[in-house]
Amino acid sequence: MSSLADALIGGAKPAEIERLDLPREYVAAYLRKEDADMFRDVADKDVRKSLRVGLVPMPELAPDEVVVAVMASSINYNTVWSAMFEPVSTFRFLRQFAQQGGWATRHDQDHQVVGSDGAGVIVRVGSGVRRWRVGDHVVVSPAYVDDQEPATHADGMLGAEQRAWGFETNFGGLAEYTVVRASQLVPKPAHLTWEEAACNTLCAGTAYRMLVGANGARMKQGDAVLIWGAAGGLGAYAVQFVKNGGGIPIGVVGSDAKADAVRKLGCDIVIKRSEVGLDDDASNDPGQAIAIGKRLGSIIRGHIGRDPDVVFEHVGQATFGASVFVVRRGGTVVTCGSSTGYQHVFDNRYLWMKLKRVIGSHVANLQEQLECARLIDSGHVVPTLSTVYPLAEVGEATRLVQTNGHLGKVAVLCMAPQEGMGVSAPERRARLGAASLTPLRGCSARVEATA
């Protein structure tokens, strides 16, 4: 490790951090442009074969950016897509970004550092940064926005140049250092460890916007919310937001182990995929999707006497048709992704004739991230961390998510040498109860791999 890394781990003060030189290279998880065709005509696109860990050059700092020493990060499904080079190689995104010229040209490299979560310490600030200082403990939002776009001032996610950091940009969070815009920063919850804090921003922020914020489904007290993949990174936060908001969380999971996990998070009703026939592929058959929706609706009505008001969608191709069918008349399907495929087939009669709505949602703007962080800071929402890997084993960590063998979030230690570091409010942590902050940590992470 460099002198700067040693100082940071030892709790160096801001003046010492500023005095020590940034390294010219740092260790990161990255992809190579030359490997972009490696999975062509390959059935199992094993991400362990494409993800590499090694030294990459430190990028130059733009005026509106900061350098963060990443203590911990986490795995999201966009890293799986990147490492599979699907649906397109993310090197295409870097090339398109670089066409803007100026500072954007730095991103078009023959390697891409991936990762869209991070918690760490600011070690450098650009000349145009006003609200942040060296030494601040932060978490990083994945929403990489252009604050000079008019649409961004209405909602940061509406700008045409909005990108997902570490997916559509370079210099991502699965690394010892990252370079991010100051507009991506949120104060780190002081009672959490680095690995606990690193698990929240992308998935918790995304779920918050989908369900709670003014730009999503705007869930009300008493609403019944069907949550696909309730034991996953997004779903486990959705369960908490629904429960905290006075709603009824209805979780769909793939195994008994996952069912036990979501009950720990407060899920009132848990349905296994096999109960509704989702072991079979219904992706291109609207009739089969309706049949699944009927079975699902029958189970839900058996519990609460009515159809769900909101469906929390991110699975996509395998479930979307059933989601549109099962949500109540006038209800809302809110979607942020399609982990099983982007081409959705559904019977549109059930959408237009029953006045249902489909809302597209993507990550969260900075205000939504701040509001979400306040809930985490107060202990009302807790990290969904289940397991932790070192950066050297990032391929295994990503493979776990790729095969759906995980619960909640999988963290990765980057610069932090061990778990349990980074807590600066031990009294609050003790008051909230350390064990209650990671309810999924005692659950089995390796469960049967069902989509």
C-alpha cells in the first residue's frame, strides 16, 4: 500500500491527507476492451473470466470532481451486464461519452474500472468544488449528471447526459480510488461500517425513488405492494420502504432460505416462485403470463382480499406480463430494470382497459438520495448486507450475483483491510443495536440459483 493508504487506514487528519501524494496507479477491478467479444456464442458468460484485478493509472481530476479513497464497494447487476458485455459492450458508452470532448475524453480507455457503489474518504477536491473537503466520509451516488443541462434542474435523472457511474462511465467504485463528480456525494451514515455503508446507495436510492419519491409510484399508507425478487439487492430495500410507509409488502422469492430472509426484514406475505409456476419461461407467451398472474392474484387475495396496488418490477422479461395483469384496476407497475431480458411481452388489454399505469424509474436524483440516506442514518432503514469479499475476489462476488446465489447485497472491501472499520458514531450504533443493522448477515448467502 502507498503512504496515503496507510495514513487513511490509520485515521489521518485532513492536513496529512492533503500533504501526501496520490499514487500514480491504484488497484482496481476492470474490463479490457480487447475482451469484448470473448463471450460471443458462449452459453455461460462467466464473469470471472472477464473481470480482472490489477493496477490502473490515476486519472486527472476535473474542477467539479473529487478523488475518493474507496474503503468498500458492492456488487450491482450493472456490473454483471458490463462483465458479460451485454446487451452491448460498455466500451461503447465510454466512446460515446468521450465524443463530448474536454474532460470526457479521459473515459475512453482500453480498460474500464467498473462498480456503481462506494463508501470512503475524500482525498482531493477539484478547484470548483465548494461543499466538500478533504477528509470527509462519503458514500457515492451512481447518478452521474450534467448540472449545465436545463432538464437536470427539474430532476437530475431527466438530463439527456445522465449516466450511471462505473457502468456508462469509467473510474468506477470497485477500486482503491475513484474519481466522481461532487454532485454524486452524500454524507456517510456515521454509525455504519464501510462495508455496510457501501451497500446502500444504488439499490436503496433506486427503490426509494420507485416507491416513495414524487417521481415514482407514490405509495400510500395501506397500499399492498408486490415485490419481485424481494430477497435481492433492490427488493430487500423495497420491503423496508413499504413496511415503514404503512404498506403491505408482498415478496416473491425463489427459495425457503430467501423466504426466511425477507421475513426478517418485515415482509408480511411471502410467495415462492414455484407456487405460481415461474420455474418455467413465460417470457414470450402472454397467455402463460396471464395464467401466472391469475395464480399470483389468487394467492394475494387469499391473504388480503384484493389485488396489489403497486408492483415493484426489475426482473423484466420473465415477470412483466404477469405484473401488468395482476396489479389492480388503476394500479401502478413501476420498473427500473430487466435482469432477465429487456423484451417484454404482455397483453395490452389489461393495461388500457383497466386504466393501469407503467412508470419507468432510473436510479435517484441527489435530493432523493439524501432523503433515503436520512432514513438509513436514523436506523429506520438498514443495510441489506449478507456477505463480504475482498477486492482480489471480485470475480467470485460478481458471479454470485450473476447466478442469483446471493441475498440482499454483496459487499467488497477495497482499501479497508478488514470488516468493521469506519464507524465514527459508536454511541448511535450501540443505541440502534449493531446486530439489528445487518439482519441478513446471519442468513445463508449461497442458496439455490433461481432467477
